[in-house]
Amino acid sequence: MSLTSLSPAVLADPRIAPLVAATATRPTGSAALAVSLTLRTDLWEPLVRYRGSSRWTALLEPDDVRRFLDPSLHAELAEAQIWLLSWLPEQGTPLHDHGLSAGAFAVARGTLTERVVATGGAGGPRESDTELPAGRLRFFGPHYVHQVTNRHSEPAVSVHVYAPRLTEMNTYRLDGSALLRTGTERAGVDW
Ligand SMILES: [Fe+2]
């Protein structure tokens, strides 16, 4: 049921009104921002580059993308950090987290494979692989550990949104039943 299908009497109910207000003003979040930007090919297609030596990345400032969006739907834009990435075949990341940042990424072109390592439950780390063709989206909270790779023959492009902005990323390797941290990269030092 959409908000517009509720009668005026229901909308005015003091038990309902606060819920409606919260719903109507809830930010659409990083996920909606990432998807919205992948749809704006006129934004990212002129910018994207492919680089054989290592993955190509570009940081997009909020002012770079604001005119491509409906600002009323993206109140969180000012606080978000947006990256445009390209992936040639076989290019990928190590296992990593995003520090205290939450975020989302959406595939704009090609297909990416995401390997997620979940910890915290009984029985040690659990791995899963998901194929993400263009149009697919993943969103995550802090300390989410994943690895993203282009296992396909076509180049891929993706849009990544982090909030708050990335300050550090830890890299990992899976050693049997242990997830071992192998390094830390910091904003202003490593990227
Ligand atoms: Fe990531």
C-alpha cells in the first residue's frame, strides 16, 4: 500500500501521522543514490576510462553529480562519497572492508562477481559468491567484508557510494577458518 492510497482520515490519525511523516522524509540512502547514478549514462559514460595496469577509479564530488539527480530524493548527497570504477577482465579487489563507512554499489555495465565473507556466527567465516550483472545493487553496513572481481570477458563499470566518507579500508585473507587482516589503507595516504 502506498501513502497516497491512505484516506485523509487515516493520515490524520495521531497514531499514524508520525509514521507517515517519518516515511515521507526518510532519505533514500546510498543504495538509491548508486542506482540513480548508474542510470545516468550521460554522467558516467563520458568520464569512464579503462586502464590495464590497475583498476581505474575516479572520485566524483557531490557538485559533480547534483545536476543529474532530483535533489529532493537525495538529501544525503552532501555527506556521501561517490566513486566511479571500471574493471577490465580479471581486475578485482582483495578482500576488504570499508572501515566504519556503510555504503552501496551498483553495476552500470558488464558483470561483476562479489565474494562476501561473513563472520560473527558459529562455525567460522561463511563465504558466498554472487554474480551481479548491470542493474544489480548491493548495500552494506560497516565492517562488511567482500571482494569484487570482473570474471567475465567484457569490461565492467560500477558506481560506489559511501556514507560517511571512507577514511580507511582494511584488507584481509581467509586462512582456513580465520579471517586475517593483511593491511590498512587510509584516506589521504593511500588514495
Ligand atoms: Fe568494497
